[in-house]
Amino acid sequence: MNSGLKEKIDHVWVGMATGVLGAIVTFVLFGIGFSLFNHCSFGSFLKDTFLGVQDFQSRIVTFSMLGNVILFFVFIKKDYNKFCKGLMAVMVLSVPVVVALY
């Protein structure tokens, strides 16, 4: 990536926004995959599995953070340190959420 793009996205707040968006995207992709595998709708996944089974909530939120882990390793190799700090902040802030859901 060129230095102009790096200047635009190498900020903590951009990393945090990307971390939240990455968790949502990973959650949706997991939900779609789960729905296809179990022959149910995405709405059914949300209602019956995520909201309906309390034991699965913390596991699904934890799995949703895996997208951020992948992003972290990609961007840390490219020296986007501030961006990665934002990603890490979202991952650290997700820990109390996971603990509360457990």
C-alpha cells in the first residue's frame, strides 16, 4: 500500500471503526454459514440460536472477533501500528462482553 493511503487509515479511531465493522461482518458471515449448514433462515439463527441459546452467545461473539485477529496480523506486518492499536482496543473491549454473556 502506498504512503498516502497509510496516512489516511493509520489512525486508532479508523482501527476501532474497522474492528467493530469487522466483528459485525464476521458475525453475519458466520450466521449465514450456520443458516446454510442447518437449513434455516438467518433470522432463525438470530432468534433461536444467538438470542435463544444463552450458552452460544459468548462463543459466537468470540468467533466474531476472529476477523479482527486476521486483520491485525495483515496490517501489523505492513507497519500500520496505530490502526492495529484500534483493532486491539476493540478486541480488548469485547472481553467483558464475552465474560458477561458467559
